[in-house]
Amino acid sequence: MSHTSRRLGMAGAVLTAVAIAASPAGAGSAVAGTECFDRAREPYTSQVDSHLHFRPFGGPAIGFEELTGYLNKSGVRHASMYGIGQMLPVNSPCTYYLNCPGTPVVPSMKNDFANAENYLAAKPKDPELAVSMTFMDLNHPETIPPGIALYDKEFPGVFRWAGEVNLVKQALFPNHHTAATSENIKNWAPFMKVLRDRGIPITIHSDLGNNAEQTKYLPLMEQTLRLYPANKIVWAHMGLSKELTTMDPDRHIKIMKRLLDKYPDLTLDLSWRVLEDNYFSKPGVREKYAAFFDRYPTRAIPGTDFVASRDKDYNTYAQELEVTSRINKALNDRAFRDIALGENYYRLLNLKESAPRVCGAA
């Protein structure tokens, strides 16, 4: 048991035992220090969660120590500690924007400050967390450099990631969100230089399109990649969403391959169960995506996209981790190590840690 789990006390230990027994993927394995990872015996669930929202859109959050306990129970050893930059009004009874169309959801620093304060109070070593700046309003880029300067002053050295930030998120259109424009993207240069100079990855939510117009918004991401090719850009959910559920997998994979080949610093984010539910789980489709990831093993990172609102619990997190990890079972050993065991994530953050090799792998 990790030091963090011990701090949860005896009651937490009992809950942990019960929750692990119920977990569909089984308990996480303490592979640190072992010679190799045995895929035949160990869980297939990802050991990093690069897309985890420690704060909700509105309402109370799951406590910091409780949530880090979820990671320990699940065998997740590293996570990116997202807030949610786009918050519901404090007087709103809603905890999820989709339940409140017409209510504005606007960028805010509140969640980032809460995350930074919780992180500094706990200073966790297991799981190891990368605190992220999620306040960035890509439609008003002039506000971002002063915001970063404020974070530097208040929390020096704490923030090592940026995002998830919204270039275009159709699900938020009813809540007054609009897609960033081509002119907006040109004006990102000052803050993108800061991120580039510091080696900070930025996770961008940019929908490809919708079922009626499947690549409607692709030019926005292409412009971003063209203007900022040396930034560590992570494309959330590979551009897929609940609005785009019927795209031909071959067409989608072809677009991803083209962009990966053209932009070496682009990384694909495999978070959110929409990928599994609407694409990977369909007959014959999992094999196509697995072959794609096997060909590009260094270019993807896993995540749950779990949002830590207080109406959820460990079982909810464990289910999201299991569902988003199912693709791991179809990967070859190289891709499994790089993606599921975290090698790509460590590389993005320039960590000294390395993922364990897979037993029997060449």
C-alpha cells in the first residue's frame, strides 16, 4: 500500500479492499521496482491518467485525498490534475452544463487555484500529479499571458501542464461557447511561446465536426498545428465527440495519420468513453485502431476524462478507467508499454521515470 493510501486510515483501507474486489479490471499492480510487466497476470488498465478533472463544472467536488485514494486503488501512478476552466455560475444548482442549456459557462481561475492549494497542502508523491492551467480563454488570448504571470507569482513552479482548453466544443454551444476564430489562433503566439519555452504540454479540445459535417472544424486544428508546430499539443479525444459518432473509422484514422506524420510534436489523447462506446467497441473497428496505435506507439496517451463531482464515487472512476482502457488489450507490447504503462506520458513531461518493460517483449 502506498503512503497516500496509509493516510486514508483504517476505514479507507476497508473501503479500498471492497472497491478493488468489485473493480472489473482487478486491482492495480505495484509494478514499480519489478523487472517486467506480465500482461498475462497484471491488469490491462492504464497506469497513467492524463485527463482527470479534479474539479467539477459546478457544485461540490470529491475531496482531494479521497480522489488520490481512487488512483491508488486503481493502480494509477501518475495523473494530470485538471481543473475545469469553464465553470457554471456559483449560484447555479447545476453540476453539469448539459443539464442547464442557456446557462453561461465561462472561463475562470477558481478551479486552478483550488487544485494548486490542495496540491501544495498534500505534496503527494504517490500518485505523482502534474497540475494543469485550465483557465485559458482561447477566444481572448490577450488575457492568457497575464494569467500565467499571476500563477507564477502565486504558485511558482506548480503548473506543469495546460488544458483541457476549448478551441471548439459543440456540446457547450448552448451555454454561450463559440469556436475560436482563425484570427484568435494567430494571436495565441505569446502564450504558446511561454508553453514552448517551458516544455509544457497543452491539451486542446477541438471537435473534428459532427455527424452532418464530419470535418467542419478540422481547419481550426490544422491552423493551430501549422502555426505552432514546436508546441507539445495534445489533441483531446482525437477530435471525436458525442456530436460525431458515425464517422468511418478508416477516414478518421487516415486524418490522424496524416497529421501525425506532418507534425512530430502532436500527441493524441485517448480519454473519454465516447471513443470506446461509439468506435472501438464496434465489430472490426478495435483492430483497426489497435493497428494504428501499434504503428504510432509513441504518439498517444491514455485518460479517463473523469469529472470529480460529489455525486460520483470510486466505482464510477473504476468503471471509467476500465472502459477507456479496453483498447489496451488489443495493443502490441510496444504500444502497450508506451501508452498504457505511461512511457509517452513520462516523455511529454520530461520525467526521469521509465515504464517497466513488458515480459517477453523484444
